[in-house]
Amino acid sequence: MVDTINKSIIRGGYAEYFKLKDSVFITKKAVAISLIEKDSVYIHGDKLMVTGKVEDRIVRAFNRVKFFKSDLQGKCDSLITFEKTGLTKLLVNPVMWTQGNQITGDTIHLISNPNTEQLDSLKILNNAFMVQKDSAGYSQLKGKNMYGRFEKNALKSLDVVGNSEVVFYVRNDLQELVGITRMKSSKNIFIIMENNEIETIDFIEKADGKTYPPSKLPENEKLLKGFIWRENERPLNKDGIFIYDDLDAKKIEIKVKTGTTAKEVTKN
């Protein structure tokens, strides 16, 4: 199915098209491809559903959802995009990668400007967690919620709200590791990003913790509670959205063991 107005293509092995309802249902290696600022975003799920008229189209993806764009990748169980407002919701165990950051939470909202097609803002709701890999370890941010702002599709600031914690690897202008900061606050932490790295960290209220010399940070202080590194789930190219990781395979195995037939597994 080709949508010339919204610059998108939807394809798969099986489709049902409902002309009067302006909707299409696609399965069997289903993928939706949209052109955004001379770049393409690929969205895959076991099932894709596109509904609504051209000016108010909604794209839904269900089960084992992955998406790929050159500067943004992600995975979740379900995804819904409102093309009119630019809102995309990542639902159920979502993870997103951008600018070297791994972002997780119970729900992630990405908001784009429908006119400029550029990313505008980000919401990570409940159990918000961001990880940036450092050659010496992992810089981490954690809080109840996070709210981010983009400039020219690059994440520029992040407001960590409620029960905020941070582990940050501090480097000088020569990129030499000079310390590791471990802090926590019941209030907010405000982060400024520059060149895909954390530039400054501001605590709204006095925080507890300190900066350790690189060799003095206790081993049990290096990782915040809830830390999971999910890099092996990341799609590295447009074909990677069709690669299912061990966790996906395990879910299918559980269904089979509990008596679900192979046909039902494919349907689900």
C-alpha cells in the first residue's frame, strides 16, 4: 500500500484493505516505511493496522515491535503513531536508543513536529531510566519520570522528576576520567546534553552523595537498582527489525509449553 500524501509505504505477506473505512490490516513480515527529512523510518510488528483518512491517519503495530531510523531505534510490545499530531507511544517494556543513550520506562512518548518532521520532545513515564556507556562503565540517570527536549533531532535537555539518582563518569577536556559522581535527590535533576554527551547536571535541591576518585567507587555503587543493558536487542539496520532476540524466542517457547499450538503462536 503506497500513501503518496504521507510519503509512506506499508507492505507484508498478507493484507486486508477496507476502502470504505480507510483502513488496512497487514501481517506476515509486516513493515511500515515513512520518509522523514530525507531519512526513512521502518516499523515492524507481527501485525500492523492503519486506520483513518489521509489527513488523520493512525498507525498501530502489535507484538514484537521494532523500529529503525539512522539516528533512532527502538523496541516494544505495541506502538501507536498519530500522524496528525506527531505523537508516537511505545507501550509495554519499551526501550529506545538515540545518540548513544539507552532509554527505558513503563511507557515512552515521542512527540514530533508534524510540519518540520523533526523530533520535538520526549516523555518517559514511570520507572524512567537512561544509560550512556562509558569506556570505564555506565553513566546512568534514574527517576519516576523524565521529560526531554530535542533540537535538530538531537536530545538537548532532560528533566528527571521524582526520586532522582545519577551515576556519572566525569571527564576533563582531554577526555581523561577524573571522577565518578553518585548522587540522589527526592526532587529533580536537570541535564544538559552537548555533542551526544552529558554536559552539565543541576540538582534542584541539595542532593546526597559525592564524587569518588575513579578507583575508589565501591563495586556495589556502580549500578543503580533496575539497571539492565539491552544493547543486544537493538536493531542495527533496517533488516534488524526482523531479528527476534532470545527474550522473544523464550516468550514463544512458553506459549508452546503451556499448550498453545504453533498456529496460535503465529497468530498471536
